[in-house]
Amino acid sequence: MAILVYAESQNGKFKKSSYEAVSYGRALADESNQNLVVISINSEEPKVLANYGPDKVLSIKDASLINFTAQNFANAISEYAKKEEASILVLSSTADSKYFVPLLAVKLDAGLASNVVSSPISISPLVVKRSCFTNKAFNNTTLKGSTNIICVLSNSFGVHEKQSQPEIIEVNTSAYNDNKVKVKSVDKVIGTVSIADADIVVSGGRGLKGPENWHLIEGLASTLGAATACSKPVSDMGWRPHTEHVGQTGKPVASNLYIAIGISGAIQHLAGINASKVKVVINNDSEAPFFKVADYGIIGDAFDVVPKLTEKLKAFKSQ
Amino acid sequence: MNVLVCISNVPDTTSKINFIDNDKLFDTNGVQFIINPNDEFGLTRAIWLQQKDQAIVTVVTVGDISCEPILRKCLAIGANKAVRIDYNALDGFAVAEQLKSLCEKESYDLIICGRESIDYNGGMVGGMLAQMLGFSYITNCISIDLNGNEVEAKREIDGGIETLSSSLPIVIGAQKGLVEESDLIIPNMRGIMQARQKPLDVLASVNSSVKSSVDQFEKPPVKGSVKLVDPENIDELISLLHNEAKVI
Ligand SMILES: Cc1cc2nc3c(=O)[nH]c(=O)nc-3n(C[C@H](O)[C@H](O)[C@H](O)COP(=O)(O)OP(=O)(O)OC[C@H]3O[C@@H](n4cnc5c(N)ncnc54)[C@H](O)[C@@H]3O)c2cc1C
């Protein structure tokens, strides 16, 4: 029996959320006295994983898995989960993982809990705490499969370094050729940080008055290395692309820092961003509901505050 | 063409979330239930297929009798028929197994689920159903075009959009973008009257394997009050974020 973590990578580099998943797996392996096996797929740097405590790394190199397709990834991971006799699988809650994990759960006949926010409350039975009602509440879920899968919400458990000397086994296969769904093209905004991967998200609302003012958001975001996001009306009006819409009906945000500028803080907006650790609001209306949930706030005009903040941060960063 | 839209009955987005029975049960008192928003985008897309290609649109929900008003609403929006599988939906895996039993009896070419429900946010039923049936699966779906059996779909990915090709039968996970909010159909009087005549079948549940249970709820801790920083003293904000919150 083993704890098996899938460490997701993009263009050969691990995502930060993968280190969090491995850290989670390590804690779980210690508590349940099992080995920690980590799978990587087409990673160029499997050795890096040794910083987070695995006992064994399976580094899969497979040309058929260079492009992500849910079915092939589910097929590959289920095959190795069976080989390693995994009792619990740990994945991060990235968009790709969320896509293939239901397929994987059926293949392994496994229990599945997504959006898990802390280490298990109990190992036997396996009880985890997960976020529900779009971050308005948590629930304790008991997983009852003979195999179970946990998807860890980003930035909830944290990355914990722990050196180990894992056996690194390179597996060369080219076995996954399900083509029920084929990728024809990918249209990605290059060079910007995606909301899902971002440590910091800078988000703008209707208070910014129009798309021509978005340089304020973009300037602050690029100074911080942050992703840009927006409230729903902003994307509905076409000021910003739909992919930036966050909230209950948009993308979920679980960043370390969320900066809301000219956003009132409607319940549907807050539901989607509440999993963020630290929230900052900049709004000229002291009555805006966002102030009730924020950690830090500035009551002021965004057109005045944001350029100053960006300048000061630039100076701070260059120190 | 036969289209199945899977509908989840969820609390309205503005609902205050409370729990009763020592935090073991969701308090439905005073809560209005709605069609899960992601499912409603999917339903609207299905109705377009009905209008354009004469598709037969069936809506299904897995749940008790309290879910029926939502199914009637779907019929008023335009679905041809509704099915309720009488089962207390507690676990995504079990729900997918219930839906699978329906799909094996009928033959659906296109099955639309919401990307996720806004109550349990599991995001698993569509994918599980696809795998159980051996169908193709595309989630976070923001457009779908059908040409005979061929499917071209777009899906939102982190930081962009992916274009995919596939074929029927397929399960998709719907979200905003598949149709716009302004496209959502508000039932009119005629629709509401017609809905009363349309079939709403209740099916007994099949045996399914429950793989999880929700035992206890908890609300997030009450937030301490916000620390306000003077707009003339932005250095203080930077220092707080760096030294206190340690996020920059
Ligand atoms: C079913 C449903 C689902 C929804 N889902 C979502 C969702 O997923 N995400 C989402 O965001 N919304 C969602 N909404 C919409 C939500 O209810 C709000 O309407 C929306 O979040 C408001 O966006 P906003 O804060 O940008 O705009 P507004 O509410 O108009 O707020 C603008 C804010 O900007 C401030 N402001 C104005 N000028 C300035 C200035 N110069 N400097 C600083 N501040 C200024 C104002 O004081 C105000 O607080 C949903 C609604 C429904 C009904």
C-alpha cells in the first residue's frame, strides 16, 4: 500500500500546487505509515521533488502525454495507482486535475473529495474537511472507497519542505492513445500569470469606469507578478475577457493575496474569492460590503490610489 | 437527436447558509431553490438544439419530491420531458450511477451537466457519468457545434481557450459562455401552462455504491475587522502586507 501523489507540470516544470500536493502526501504517509510515491508526467526536473519528501518518484516520459487529454491522463495515472497499490491518491485542484479526476475515480472505483482544505481529520475512517457552498461553508466528508482520492485546494495546506532521497524511476511508455477527444488548437495568452496558478490576483470592478482604465490593474499586477481578474459585470460588458471573470459563477480564486479595486463585494463575488488568504479592498465607498470581509482596506479613489500604490511597490521591489 | 440535461436543485446564490441538527444538516428554512446556474446555461443551449435541429430535450434530477418545482421550471423553459430519479443524492459517485441507469435505458447523444454545482462544488458527476458510459467528456465547455456525429467544442483552460474535436455520444460540463446570461430563457405564461401537461416521470432508484458521506458542516470563522489604511499613507499598506500578512 502507498500514498500516491500526482505532481502536475506544465512545459516540463512543476506547478507550485504540485509541491503542496506532495507535502500533503508526505504528511498523510507519515500519519498512516505508508510509503509516498509521486508520479510526474514529462517533467524535466523530477529530482526537485526530493525537497518535499517522497520515498519513490515515477518519472513517466511519454510522447502520447505531452498534450493534456483527460482520458489519457486518467488512464495513465490509474494504471500506476494500481501497480503501486495506492490506498489514497492526492492531486492538486488545478483545472486539468479537476477535469480528469472524475474519470480516474470511476476507473479506480474510488471515493473522491475535491477542494480539500486541511490534512485529514482522521485516517481510519478517512475524514477530510472540504470547502462547499462556494466557500460559504466547510463540510467533513468521510471517504468510504477501498481506494480514495483527495484533491487539495491551492494554498490551503501550504508547501512544506522535507528532504528525502527517493528512488527515481524513469518509465518510458507510449501507450496512451485514446483519441475520443482531440485537441485541435490552444489559444493561450502568453507571458501572463493565470488566475489558477497565481499567488497574487489583482481584480477590477465596475468602479474602474471602462476598459480604457485597465492599465491601472495591469500595471499593479505586473509589478506584483500577479494575475488579473474582474467582476462579472465587467466581463458581461465586454471590458475584459470572460476568462477573467471570478466569483460564484466564474473562476474560483484561492490565492495568497487578492486585491479588489472598485468592486463592491456582492455575495456572489465574495463566494468565489473567499478562499484567498489575505484580501485587500480599494473602494471610495466606505459602506461597500467588501470592507466587511477584507483584511486591509483603503477608502479612496482608485484613480488616485492605484498609481501611487504601483509606484511605491516598484520602489519596494527594487530595494 | 436526444439530449439529456442533468439538473441540480441548489440554494439561490444570495442565500444565507445555515445548518441545523448540530451542524449535520443544511437549513432549508427560508431558502429559495434554483436551477444550478451552470446547468441553466446548459439547458438553454439544449433548447437551442431543440429549436434548430428538433432535438428532444429531457431534463433529469436525482432527488426527492422537493426537487420537482425546479423540473417544472425546466419544462416551462422548454424541455420536452422531465425525469426525477427518486434518490437522496448525497454522493457524486452514487448520483452518477443513478444517471447511468437512465442513460442505459434511453439513448442520449448529448448529455449536458453543469461544470459543478454551487452547493457541494464537487464537479464530478459529469465526468464520472462519461467514464461509466464510455462516452467522450469535455468540461468547462464554452461552445459546442454539432455536424452529424462530429463535435467541435471550446473549453476554458487556465489563461486561455482550447478547441477540441470529438464525436457523439458525449457528456459536456456546461458553464457561462456556452450561452450568455442574457440568453437565459425566462418562462412565459404559455410555457408555464404547457409545462403542466408535459410528462414528469418518477423513476425508482437503482442500487448504487455510496463512496462518501457528509457528516458535519462548519461555517468559516467570523472575520476580524478590516484594518484601514489612509490613502495618503500607502507605505503603511506595503509594510503590513510585507511584515504582517507576509504575502509580498
Ligand atoms: C446568479 C448570480 C451570479 C453572480 N455571479 C457573480 C460572480 O461570479 N462574480 C461576480 O463578480 N458577480 C456575480 N454576480 C453579480 C453580483 O451580484 C454583482 O452585481 C457584481 O459582483 C458587482 O460587480 P462590481 O462590484 O464590479 O460592480 P458594482 O457593484 O457596481 O460596484 C462597483 C464598486 O466600485 C466602487 N467605485 C466606484 N468608483 C470608484 C472609484 N473611483 N474608486 C474606487 N472605487 C470606486 C463603488 O463604490 C462600488 O462599490 C452574480 C449575480 C447573480 C444574480
